[in-house]
Amino acid sequence: MSNEPTISITANGKTYVVPEGTTIISFLEKMELAPHRVVIEHNRNALTPSEIRKKTILDGDIIEIVKVVAGG
């Protein structure tokens, strides 16, 4: 068992425990979601694609992930 510090976040209404220092991009990868196929809201603020790549998740953060679906 790892002694790595963890934090608790909420993503789409579900609580997750992740390693401290986790980025949004690494969280998406863990969830098997392609960053270019989702829109992210972090603590009620929509993020641009460049912000998604830079943002580190902090304890108590709330993330909403919306999958982008093409249609016609």
C-alpha cells in the first residue's frame, strides 16, 4: 500500500480519492477519457483546452466532465 498523500475530489457527482498533485489531464486519462473529446468545468468555471493541460486538482475541487458528441 502506498503512503503517497491523497486528496478527495468530486467529479460528475461522484467522490474520488486521487494522489495529491494529480492534474486534470491525468485524471481524464485515468478515467479513459480523451481530453479533446470533453468539456471541463472546474469549480464552476469552464476551462479552455490549454487550461485543462495545466490545471492541478486540489482537495475538495468539483469537476464536471461533459463528453462532446458529434451529430447532425
